[in-house]
Amino acid sequence: MASAWDFDVAVIGGGPGGSSAATALARRGRTVLLLERDRFPRFHIGESQLPWSNEVFRALDVHDAIAEAGFVKKWGASFRTVDGATEQYADFQFAAETPSPQTFQVPRATFDEVLLRHSERSGAKVLEEHRALDAAFEPDGVVLRFVGPDDTEQAVRVGFVVDASGRTGFLTKKLGHHEFDPVLRNIAVHAQYEGIPRLEGRRAGDIRMFTRADMGWIWLIPISQSVTSVGAVIPQSVHRRESKAVPEDSLTHYLTGTAGLAPLLAHARRVSPARFDADYSYLGSSLAGDRWIAVGDAAAFLDPIFSTGVLLAMQAGLEAAEAIDDSLREGEPARHRFAACERLVRQRYHHFRRFAVGFYDPYFRDLWFRPASRLGIFGAILSVLAGNWRPSWMTRQRIRFFFTLVALRRFFRLPVTSGRIPEP
């Protein structure tokens, strides 16, 4: 029946998840149509990458293009206590089971375009400024309607659809819904600045994070030789009380109210508009079905505290492509063929969610700022921060021991010095 299709696969969305799926499918010999509603390059948040993303870059044969793009090299991250006095440095070279500790800080406009053009070179047909309208599922194919920049409606018949439409959730919301996390309810407001000093040498590319007494945090990410991405992640309840009339004023308010930032912002100049995002974490109720699968933010979004977004999206895109190719070859693109892909997305989400939730727990934070190198516990935690989503048995035991210590400190209500204790 494949001869009746215009394309084997249509991918809705050209971000990292969509471009990864398109590239991997095209490299397997599949005909791929990728629809992207914007014209690249375009702005997107999520600039800080993780070392484990390098493995996906290599699998897609795009690592060299990324390495040659001139992005800022990232070797680690630093975290500041609420009073701004104590820094904890996470150096990825000490992260257990991390194949290559150096990764990148990227302007997503440039980074995403590198990935999308690689999809084109790999053989995918990319249509920018084209928006998907509807997908009609039939036993032997999918009729996909879309509209281009001239408002002319078109339709193609494909064998399979990948929903990589981000939070729009082209299919995940049509065929299910996003289940929001009841714990991770934060907002983010962010902008780009020049004039922010950096550390020297290898640490010039660090992401720097400043914790706040309200359990929010600030990021500073160097995304070019002169530009730094600056953002505040604030609990929704705090933002309802303290937000200002415009995002620029809200961002200024949160920055000036964070200890330790003043020296870094003394000569800072904002060079972009401030933008607001509701960083509500969620999982799709259904991530796959007969002739479709969701990847990236269409499937799930996790709090940005540990910069897992691009890794999760690209890994899912790579795995989805393999499953799609196999299912089409076997003539059975039914939901049960994608159970493993869906299970992995959920497992990775919950694996990293445990640490994201932990970071908003003052007992977790307090122990994080008192690292013990003995027993390899710190290296095990670093491995997760580096993107390790399949830790060895020994690393899992060390992580479990860390969380046991957190639970014991909470149970005995031990004093916390690096964060506040919530009111009873």
C-alpha cells in the first residue's frame, strides 16, 4: 500500500524532536515531509545543552556540524545558595558514566536551524511557514491537510504522522490531553543581555544558577561571545503576588531581589524583549496510536531546572524513527508497535522529574550544597545532571542513597542553611 502514499511519514514541527525524527527516517531511506509553521531561524528558549546529547548528535551524524558552528563550549554548571555566598560547581568531567563531558550553550535560533538543514541534506522535504490543519486517519494511511504562507490549503496522503508540534500538541491534544504536573507549577520570564562578566578559561561557558528563598531560581547562560540569556523561574503562587505589568518589569524585579546577582548585572544591557512562559510540566495522556506518535514538547515538558528538554526531544525522535521504519516495513503501524517508545518517554520524564522536584525541596538543596565525594555519590548525581537517563546498577544505588539521606534529614527536621523551610 506504500505506493499510494505521497510520503512515508509526515513530521509536524521542525524543532529538535521533529528534525531528529525526520533526519533518522530519511537516512533510513524513508520519504519524509516536514511541516514547520515558522520560518527559521526563529527564537526559542532552551539554550543550555547536556553532555549526553552528544550521543544523539553522533547517531544523527550532525555532531561535526554542531561542533563547527562556533557555539559556546559548556563543561559544567554552578549553583549559588540563597544568600549568594556559597557556590556548588558541577563539573561534568567528574560525572559518572558520561562519555564526553563537554557540550554546548546555543542560541536556539541557530542551533535549531543547523538541525533542520541537516534534515534537508539527509533527504527530508522541509516546508517552512506551513501549518498543519487536520489529520484524517484511515486503515491504510493518513490524509494530512495543511496551509502555506499564501493561505492555499493542500492535502497529502502519508503512511504515518509524527507530532513534534511542541506545546501546541497537534495530535496529543486532539487524541488525548496534556496532564499537568501538580507539583511543578512555575513560570519563567527571560531576556538576553550584554555586559555580563564571565568566569575565566574553561568555565567561561558555565551556566550559572542562583537559588531564591521562595524556591525559585535565576539562570545566566552565555550563548555567544557577548550575549547572555538571563531568566527567572518563579513559583506560580509567587508570581501571582509579585508580577508586574510587563515581562521586562517582572524580570527586573526578580533579578534585583536575588542575592549575589548585583555585581554581575551592574553593567548589563538588555538586548532583546523580555518573554514570559508558563513552565508547567506535563505528560501527554496518549503519546502514540495507530499511525502516529508524539515526540518532544508535544509529548511531555519537564521543568527546565536541569536543561533536559532538547535531549529528551531528540532521543525520543531518534527512537520513534526506528520504530516507525520497522512498523512500516512490517506493514503494521499500530499503537502496540510503539509501546516501548512511549514507555521510554515516560520513564525518562519520571527519572529526571525526581531531581527537578527535589531541587525545589530545601532538604534536597541543602544536601546538594554539602557534597561528599566519598562513595561516588556526588559523581552519580552529576551523571544525571549531565543527562544520564540509563545509569548503571551501582550509580542507581548511589542515587538512591542520596535520596535516602534527603528523606532522613526531612524526617528529623534537621537544620537547613541553604534554603528556607516551608511554613507548617
